[in-house]
Amino acid sequence: MHDKNLFKDLVNKKKKIAIIGLGYVGIPLLVNLDRHFNVLGFDISREKINDIINKKNLDDFPELERFSGIGTKITSDEKELNSAGFFIVTVPTPVDIHNNPDLTPVIGATEIVGRNMPKGSIIVYESTVYPGLTEEICIPLLEKHSGFKSMIDFKVGYSPERINPGDRLHALENIIKIVSAQDEESLKTVEGVYSKIIKAGIYRAESIRVAEAAKVIENIQRDLNIALVNELAMIFEKMGIDSSQVFNAAKTKWNFLDFKPGLVGGHCIGVDPFYLTYKASEMGYHPEIILAGRRINENMSAYIGTEIVKNLLKYSVSSEKFRIALFGVTFKENIKDIRNSKIVELFNHLSKFGIETSIYDPVANKEEVYKEYKIKLIDYKDINDIDGAVFCVAHDEFKQISLAELKTRFKNNNPYIFDIKGIFNKELVENNGYRYWRL
């Protein structure tokens, strides 16, 4: 196998680069790599392919607005993949209901690549996995479905994705790219491909397992730091101290890490730690700190829901059923992604208390929310006679809401704003006649 010839064929566009999985990772890769190579995007969902071609439900992919001729670059027909020589797998790696790794997407993608890759290919995985998964599971599957032999007929690399959805500053080209591969020759090819689009630079990891481990601990570190400030916020709540004021004071020291308390959802931070803890447990080590952080963050929806109920009861002047409007359902501000939404858990928690709860989110796709969670989103005009407004996501649109106008949508003289994300200025809210609670 001659990797130098492969790279030359890629640069000369004799061979294609195939991207397997067209989502937050795959689409930016496709658009950026297409400027230098002949690129083919593949997804098993025909519906997604049609949406991309018709630019439907793609508000989170501004790259596609400048991309013409996308229809000739994407497919759901796996047989078209045999024209490629370099494959990048970008499918999600979720967990199941028991928080064990659900490898269905990555196994399915690997089997598709194995069935269709020509001899001499390089396959690079970007999906977040536990250390060892690429070599222990993916390579044997590639061998099985291709009939080829690793290191002789094909080679494998790993280059973890670091996309931050909705973040225009830290775009793909502005984030240092970790690359790794089975040997020096294939590593040069992997580095050469990514070097064409990454302005921030390339970091060569010493092995695939090192690169896998580096990726998974990035989100574990964030998860633990958020768990710490969540626990501190709960402690300060009991002490009657405003945690935001504490954190603002503390961050005047140069080495204080400025993390904010809140709900930890989405497809990365709330999921990735379980990949490492699963593998560690399998090898006889039972993690404590990592899982403790996960438990704190997993319980935040119930904690916040209970605090909302306690505060409403404290100032209630009526025996009528409480009505609550949740503002936001996406896992992050200004994007449509609703995967692993902890706001849905909050919704369910409040509903169990017999509170009439609704959700308004101008960014989320109503059909997707109903399909995924069986919850019908309401419009802003439908928010009326509420006892509390709970701001769960820091969408830009929410920051523009008039506090005076919002007040007309409450049913009594004790309007309550619960500000999970710290969107509003506490004094301003209270000066507008609201009661105010935040983490």
C-alpha cells in the first residue's frame, strides 16, 4: 500500500474523499474539504439528503448557503462510495438507556465503508469513542466486510471532532486538529488532508489510543467543572447567598475557571464521560469522580424543578393550579439541536407536580420536538395567565424580550422569573416588579 500515491490522487481529484454522516461535523467538513478535493458526502437518511439539497431545516449550517451544486456531492447510495480512497466517519456515538455506549451508528457506518472501500483506502474516525475502540472494534469490522487486511490493504486513523455548534468564532478551521494513524506513512496522508483546511495547526498524537483518550477527556473535564459549580450553587442556595455574585467575585483571580451552573444536555458533555467509565469498569477500575460529576449534573433538572415549585408555593396567594412557561428546549443557545434535552426532563418533573407546563422555543423545530419527545411547542402569543416564566436557554431572542410586555402575560401580581442561564440582570428584573430566582 502506497499512501504517497493516494494523497497525490486525492490532490489531483482522481480519488474522492467520502464523509460518512452529514450532521454538525460532516457538513462543515464537506464544505471546507470541497475547496481542495473531490468530496462525496454520504448519509443513510434519504430524508436528510433531500433536506440538504433543498436547504430545508438547515439554519445551523450557514456554510451551505455559499455552497452551490450540493446535489452532486451527497448521496444515500452506498455503492457510490467505491469511488473514494479516503473515508472520514463522523456519525454520532450516543449511549443507551443504561448509559452504556450505543455503538450502533459507528458499527453501521464501519460496515458500509467495509463493503464499499477499494483496496489502498485510508479510513479516519472522528466520532468520540473510548480508547481502543477504533482498533478493537472498527478495524476487525472493516476487515470482515471488505475481505482486506489492515496495514496491508488499508489503513486507519483517528482525528477527533472538535466542532462547537453555533460558535462562529471557533469554526472548524480555527480549532487545532489532533491527528493519529497506524503508521508514519498513513499519518502523513491524514495530516496532509486536514492541513489543507485547518488554519490553527495540526497536532500529531503518538497513537490512535492517545487521540481517542484526548478527545473523551475534553468533555469530561467540562462536565466535572460544571458539576462543581452546580454543587456550589446548591450549597449557596441553602446559605441564602447569590451564587452569581460569588462566582463574579471569585473570577477576579487570574486562575479561577469561569464555569456557569446549569443544565448539561446535548450529545457530547452529557454522553462522552460514560464512554470512558464504561471502558474503565470493563477493565476492573470503577471511576468515582467522573461518575459523581455525572450524578450531580443528571439530577439538576429535578433540583431546579423542586426549587421552582418551592418558590411558587412560598408566595402563592391562590389555590388555583400553577401555570409555567419554559423558554427554550434546545440543549444550547441559538441552535436547533434538541438531543438529550434536559429541559424536557424539567418539563416532565414540573408536570408530575401537577403544574400546567408549556414550552416556547422560537429556534427549535416544532415537528422534531414532537417527534422526539411528544411535546407540542407553543408560540409566544399563546403564553398567558402564567405564574412563572422559566428561562432555560440563552437564545438571543429571549434577551430582547420586554420585561414590561412579558409582565402582561402573568395572571397575578406576583410574577416570577426563574433564570437558569443568568440571562437577565437581577436588579433590573426586580425593579420591574418581578420576583427573581437563578442558580
